[in-house]
Amino acid sequence: MQLEWARPGVLRATAHAFEFAALVSAARFVAESAPSGIPAEAVDRLRLILDDYDAQTARLRDEKPHSGGA
């Protein structure tokens, strides 16, 4: 995985699909079974991020992956 600043406050991540899937899986686990110590606002924000992720992956299903070539 590689992280870089795109601009202040915005990161660009380059990751293998399995790396990103692991992060999303962990986020779903927390969103679905968050311990009581995690503020409700944080869980709500996480759920919104996961909803956005789901919308973006639905869009990508119709696209072919870039080959990395020309």
C-alpha cells in the first residue's frame, strides 16, 4: 500500500484489491458491532463512508480494470 498527500486533508491511496478489501471488512465489522465506547457519530460516519464505498464499487463493476499500460 502507498499513501501520499493529494492536497491538504486529502490522501491518495494505492493498494492491492485484497488490501483494500481487508480495510473495508474491518470497517464493516466495527459498523455492525461497534463497542459502546465508540461514539454514535463516529459509527454513523463510518456507515456513510461504507455506503459511498458500496456505490463506487457498484459503478466499477461495469468498468474494466486499467491494465497499467498505455
